[in-house]
Amino acid sequence: MARLVMKFGGTSVASIERIQHVARLVKTEITAGNEIAVVVSAMAGETDRLIALVDEAKAGNPDVNLDRREYDAVVATGEQVGAGLLALALNAIGVDARSWSGWQVPIKTDNVHGAARILGIENQALIDGLNKNQVAVIAGFQGVDEFGRIATLGRGGTDTSAVAIAVAIGADRCDIYTDVDGIYTADPRIVQRAHKLDRISYEEMLEMASLGAKVLQTRCVELAMVNGLVLRVVSSFNEPPDPNDGTLVCDEDDILENLMVSGITYSRDEARVNLLQVKDQPGVAAIIFGILAQQGINVDMIVQNVSRSSTQTNMTFTVRESDLDRSIEVLKASQNKIGYTDLTSDANVVKVSVVGIGMRSHTGTAQIMFQALADKGINIQVISTSEIKISVLIDEEYTELALRTLHSAYGLDAAEV
Ligand code: ADP
Ligand code: ASP
Ligand code: MG
């Protein structure tokens, strides 16, 4: 017998039929003797629809700032519907179940509305439910702040809710049911020859999630890693999975073979900024990045070109695409203070990254990447590296070509498609 959290994403509960199928998956685990808590997302497309309603409601009145607390009050309803419908479907097949909203548990969060972090979960009611064999169906993506207001955890946040619940009730594992049957070497919707990994380390998954693989929310992987909780990513579209199905996200010591590269990801949410002819003297970088930091703008990749002239240099860096306009505005307002001659920018860029703990022990990983891209005539604009990843910024139009090329170059292509 195991204590498990089963998490179901939007496509897994997209219709009443799919919810009924999910209810059968839950029943199978219970019949097998396991203790189950369920965490559920909004039906597919629902969160987007709610966000569009919020945008519509505030439009036309430029004086009204978007109150993130009301945004949260609206968008959190999607998960509440999902939880209620799944509890009903479970009851209908003879499984005792009840729904829980985040505030009812309660799942306590900070008050950064729209991107809140979970601070703690009161587990007593959930444990009581498990003890009387009642399945708790918990609405993901949400909690309650210290002022009693509903707060949401950012897009994809139900993954994080599920891991936090699993930790709070001392679950043996958290199963993330989704529309793919595991973690692949690249997004299988783009790289047809991607293959499923049986296991991936927390560290690699953390890098892949933060570098664009939206299959798991970054914070969920972080939380699982810190608490040593094993995650299993598995499909909800099949019949009840076999114990060996899916991908385990686990400690690197539990993985036998460390490939040089385990996964390739991309992120389109990038924009490049160039500041031309910046004074090449101490303190200039501190001024530029200080101005951006003050505005809460995160800078990701940075290069400073070595200039022939000893007095000037060019500074290139990337920000999120959604921060580009604001970045340009504050940098232009500080042109004299920084002392550059011209500012150019480009939002048609993508960051492509290769990730693998094997990089620590294999040499030549970067060379393979640069050569493969060069052979296809793809120009690299910016490079950044860490111990287990290499990222390059390239023209967005080459995204798919770059992903497929790198996937082959690192020998990751599945034998047959
Ligand atoms: P859910 O609604 O279940 O939370 P998501 O859409 O958030 O599902 O995540 C699943 C999707 O993640 C898949 O459909 C797939 O296209 C995408 N994805 C991106 N990178 C990967 C990867 N490396 N392995 C598997 N899926 C990936
Ligand atoms: N429904 C939310 C979203 O679409 C949370 C989630 O599905 O994880 O982002
Ligand atoms: Mg998701």
C-alpha cells in the first residue's frame, strides 16, 4: 500500500467523459489498496477564457489598474469547477470523495497575487479524510493569503499544488497525469523523433522546466527536489498505467546512465537588447543592470563585446519579451547616465538549451552544439552556460530546425518514428 497524490492537468479533465475516465483511474488505485489524494486543474482552455474575461472587464478604463486580487478571484474558479465535477464523478462510481478549494484546506500563500508561493498547508483535514477513506479532490493553482484573499500560483501552478500537498500529507510519490506519457528528450510536439526518458534527475528537470519545457512548473520540481519526493509523469489518456510507465523524476544517484545531453528545450519568451558604444570603464554594467533591477526586470543572458577601441564597448543582454517595452523606456530615460550612443532590440529571438548532468564528465558538449548549428547556417547571437546546460540565442525562425538538428547531433533521435 502506498500513499499517493494523483494530479490531473487541464487536458485530462477537458470534458465530462475525460473526468469520468479520470475517476476510474482514481478508483483503480484505491482498489489496489492505495491511499489517494487528488489535485486537479481547470478544464482545458478555461483559465485562458477567464483571463480574457478579466482583460475585457478592465478594458476601456485606463484609470483602473488591474487589481491582481480580483484577477485571482476570477481565474481560481476554473479549478474549483474541476474539483467539484471530479468529486461528483467519483461519487457516481461509488468512491467517497469531496472537493476542497485552496482556502478550505487551507493552503496558505504569500500575497504576490498571480504568482504566489505556498507558505504552508494545514494537513489535518486531509489526513482525517484519508483515515476515513474519503478521497480529497483539491483544487490546484490556488491558496489563500494572510488577509483571507484567494491567491493563484502562476500558470501551470497545479503541478506545484500537487507536490506541496504530497509533502504535507507525507505521500510516497506524486503522480502527474498529463497528455503525454512522460518526459521526452524534447517537446514531442515539435521534435517527432524525441524519445521518452525512463528517469530524469531533479536537477536536469529543474533546468529543463526553467528553460522552457512547460510539462512541469519549475517551482514544482524545486519543491520535489528539496523534499526528496519522487514524481512520476504519466499519461491520463491510457488505461491505468503499469508501475513502469511514465518517467520518474528522481535523485541522480538513482539513474544508471548519465547521457551527455538528456533534454533540449526552447523558450520564445526572450528579447535581445543591444547598447552600442557604452563607456568601457568600471561601474557601467552596475549602472545598466541596477536600473533594470530597480524596475523588477530580470536580465538573463549577457555579453559584453570586446572592443578594438579601449574606451567603448557594446553590451548585449536578454530580458523577457513582456518586459522589453519597459526595459527600452527606462534605458532611454537613463541614456545620459549610462552613456551609450544607440539602443537596438529584437523580440524575434528564441533561446535553445541543451541540458544534461553528463556534461560534468563529458568534454566537447559545446563544440557539438556550435558545429551542428553552424552546419545549418544558424547564427548564434548570445551564449550562456552553467554546469549542466548550454543555452544559445538564435533567430526565432530557426527554432524547429535548431531543435531537430541538435537532437540528432547528440544522438537522441528515436530509432523509429
Ligand atoms: P497539463 O495540462 O497536464 O498540465 P501541460 O500542457 O502543462 O499539461 O504539459 C504537457 C505538455 O508539455 C505536452 O503536451 C508537451 O507538448 C509539452 N512538453 C514540452 N516539453 C516536453 C518534454 N520535454 N517532454 C514532454 N512534454 C513536453
Ligand atoms: N489552470 C492553470 C493554468 O492553466 C493551472 C494549471 O493548469 O496548472 O495555468
Ligand atoms: Mg501543466
